[in-house]
Amino acid sequence: MSRILVVEDEVDLVVTYERLLRREGYRVVTAASRAEGLKAIGAAPPALVISDLRLPDGNGLDIIRAARALDPPAPVIVVTAFVSQAAREAALASGATAFLAKPFPASALLRLVHDELARVTH
């Protein structure tokens, strides 16, 4: 059972992501800020990270870099409502493995989670 870290400050989305991912059998840990996310990554490295780019205490680029610096690196799916080419490029340059614009269907997130975890376990 893979451990997924969700870094998101919108409570409704956290609840939705948790419910969706747990239903698929994943263990879910959540963080509501950049600082909490970095602490969670350091405490117990996740298999995968789902992170917003805009967080109350900074941006998600630090989350991406921390997850990708793990050994082995954890894939990072960036989810954001503030979509721009610059945001996408910054996320991918920092090491994000996927970029998803809010709102999106639950099936799109689950497909990315499954694909990213399959890629790192093979």
C-alpha cells in the first residue's frame, strides 16, 4: 500500500482527495502548508506527492524539490487553479512529473497517481 502525501490548503479538496485515494487502497498523509509538507517529507518519505503550487506560506516548488531529492525520488503531481505556461514550466523545471489544472475529473487524478506509481515501481 503506497503512502501518498497531499499538500493542499483547501480543506474541501483535502477531504475529497483523501476519500478518493483511500478508496483505492492508498495510505494518505496531508499537509496544509509548505512547512507542514516539507516536515512530512522529511519525517517519512512518501511514494508520491500531490501538491498545490500556491500555499499559504509559500509555493509548492519547494515541495517538488524536496520530494525529488529523496532517494529514490518521489514523483510529484502538481494540482493548481492558477494555470499559466510560466507556472507549468516552473513546476516541471523543479521536477514535477505531472501537472493537473483544477478543476479536473477524479478519474484524471487517479489515472495519474496509478501511472506515476507504476512508473517508479518498475
